[in-house]
Amino acid sequence: MTFTLVALFIVVVAFTAIAIGAFGWAAKTGQFHGLEAGARSIFDTDEPIGRPTDHFPERGRKSKASV
């Protein structure tokens, strides 16, 4: 029982160290810069930000893709 708890503790400490190291690397290399630009990159000029232009088929009618 004691060995299991010690092993679990070592695994938790190792995982935490890896997670902190990965976060530090990401912050150091600039991975968190420009988050807004990445969020806007899915829009093209035909679909302005804040105005969805998706079209959904009416209820009860089958689309050509589902036939």
C-alpha cells in the first residue's frame, strides 16, 4: 500500500512538473500572443465578425446531403 502511494505521488509530481514546463515553454516562445487574431482567422470577407451567415435547412425538409 505504501509503495503504491509513493509511486502515485511520484507520477503526480512528474506530471505537474511537465505541465508547468510546457506552460513556461509556451509563454516563453510567444504561443499566447495574438489570441484575438487567431479567433478572427476563421472568418473571411463574406462573413463579417459578429454576423453569422450560415444557412440551416427548414425543419421537416430533407437536404440533398441526407438523401
